[in-house]
Amino acid sequence: MRLKSLILAAASVVALSTPALAQDLTAITGGRVLTGSSVIENGTVVIQNGRVVSVGTGAAPSGARIIDARGKVVAPGFVAVDSGLGGSEISSVGGSDDLSNGANTISAAFDVSYGLDPWSFTLPVARLGGITRAVVVPNHPGGSGGHNHQDDSDFAGVGHAGLQSPSLFAGQAAVIHLGQGNDILVRARVAQVAPFGEAGAGVAGGARGAEFTQFRETLTEVRLYARNRAAYDRGDVRDLSLSRADLEALIPVVEGRMPLIVTVRRAADIQQVLRLAREEGIRIILDGAEEGWLVADQIAAAGVPVLLNPISNLPGNLETRGARMQNAAALDAAGVVIAIKGNEGSIHRARETRYNAGNAVSHGLPYEAAIEAITVNPAKIFGMAGQFGELRPGAAADVVIWSGDPLEPLSLAEQIWINGQEQAPTSRQFLLRDRYRDGGEGALPPAYGR
């Protein structure tokens, strides 16, 4: 009997750690379908081979596995942006945090994709909050990615002759999916990251003017290096302030092929960053932008998207004295493409992304815009429009059936598919709850006295 119990327990663990085998053809019928950009009442979503086949009001195809979603909401999986999911387990424990880098010889070239952990306990928790994809960013002074507890000065690294110490650049972001299995990387090196404003000024020596000057000089050096690689190899180029790896990593930025995520909060700093991007011909994504509503028209005119937390409304310092809960609504009304973030680095609280979207709706953001801000917009911002974050033919079959409105805190994600594979609706927390709540053999360690 004891052996049988152990076998059953082992089987349950394997079931939780292995992707559920997807049916060849599945139709989710009768639900209120949020495609990401529209609403279909009594809709039918058909998925096959990991992709969405069709979305509409037609009948389910013959031979399909039918999932009855009547009275429920069917939505695309949500996307966590500016996140540390898979890159940090416990932010205060350095050995479990692969988002922070202090080596000044590797800064812009720092690639978070190499530190991703597909077995992280944080992924199932976020998944139960409807999160199926995430944009994982390196941590840096002033940023929220990873919710690191270190002081800004901890990023300074050890000095190295001729190199920036610390660097203006934090590294390169990656896109992951939260499906079960051992390979969660979707795309590496989707964006470069750099702090501006007060945090960036601190890195550059204390003044904003110093940072902008140093940033421009760095871009000049990258262009010089790109034109003279052979001369650089021969030692015929003057000393440059970045390592070869960092120079190579920044070439896509200066050529406009890779966006630069710029952490900036104050309206005045936003204006200067927009000017910098225009004059240098680089693509930027604003991160934070708590005072963005003050210059919303300028952000929109520049065609620059914004990653924001809509509940950031406290003037914690002079950079955010104009922060307000209507920021998301004002930016959207001006025509800015926005993506809504979770809280504290979108790791342990990534599931609160939908709560933040709901709060933005309560402060003027249209409901449809809030759904777009956590689905289609993140994919669009990071150059992957149509590939995920939307229920449309050809997109990844990341689908969530909700018990009710997904922006309502009491709604539950009842069934979840990622890449067409149905996910186990559990987490380590649920397993521990069930173990100690239900009792029975193996519920407590043998030496535990009852």
C-alpha cells in the first residue's frame, strides 16, 4: 500500500512538471471572447497545433474537442512587461537573482536569456493570474524589473582601465512564455535597457547633463567601432569606453534595429529623452513615465510607446511629484501606445497586472484600451505583433477561460492554454496548501507530532 502511494505521488509530480498533451483540434465555444482588440459574444475559438485557427461565431469544426465556455470570458493570455519572471527567485538572495550585473566590462552585452529558469516557482503563480508571456528585463538603478533590494551604488562594478564604470547600459531584454516544459525562451535580445533621469544621472556622475553628454559620446564610439572593426582589431582605433562585446551589442541600437528601453519619470526628462532619440535617430520605449500625462502630446507625436504602472500616484521624490492615477487614460487619449505593468518588478506580483489594468479603467482608461495594454500592445511594442497576445488566426494559442471579467479581482483563470498546451491549474503554494489541509499519509514529516 505504501509503495502504491509513492507511485501515485510520483506520477502526480510528473504530471505537474510535464506539458499536458494538446488535443489535435480544440474548440472553445459559447463564451464572451475578448480577442485583444475586439469583443465577440457567444464566440468560438478554434486552436490546433499550438496556433489559433479561427475566431468567430461559427460552429465548432467536426471532430474537435469541445470546451463549453458559456457564461465565461475567453481572452488571450496576458503579457507581463518590465518583468523579472524566470530571472529571479528571491530578490534579496543574490544567488537566485540573475537580473543584476555589476561587471563594467559586460554591460550592454549582458543577456538575461542565459539566466532564465523554466522551473522557477514564480511562473505557475503568474500563470494563474492569466500571464502567459513576459518581457524579462535586466535590473538597473531606477528600474522596477526584478524589484531588486540593492542600493544603486551596488551596480558600479569593479573598475577597469578605459571602460565606463558603471556603464550607462543595463543589458538586453528577452521574451519568454510561461508554459510548462524546459524551454521558455521565445526571443532573446528584443531591447536594450538604460536608466535616465535621476538614476541615470547618478550613474554618470550626478548630473543629467553629464549623462546625456556621455550617452552621445558612447553612441559616437559605437558608430566609430562599427565602421572600423578591422582597425579596432589591429589596435589602430583610439581607446573606447566600452568593451568589444558592449560595442557589438549597441550596434543594433544606433542602427535603429533594436529599441532602447529608457527608464524615465519626470516630464522634463521625458522631453529631453525624446529630443535625444530624435537627434540620434534611435528608437526608444519609455518605461515609468509617471509624469507622462504632462507631455502626452509630445510622446504621441514622436510615436514612442510607454510601459507604465497606472497605480503609481505618490510623489515619492521630485521626479514623480506630478504622478496621478489618470496617467494611463491621458496617454491613451493622446494616442500613445501603452503597456500596463505589474507591481514590484512583475515577479511575485506579476499576477496583479490585471488588477492594475482594472484600476486604470476606474480612472478613465477605456476598458478596451486596458485589455489592449496587457495583450496586443506589448507584442506590438516589442516587434512581435500578431505572434501572441491576441486571439487571431496564426497567433500562438495562448488562451485563458475566466470565470468572469478578467479585470475583476474575484474572477479566476479556470483553464489556461499556452502554445496550445493546456496547463496544470496549480502552483507550489496550492500543492503545499492541499498537503497540509487535507491530511492523510505523507501530509506531515514522520517525526512531526500530532
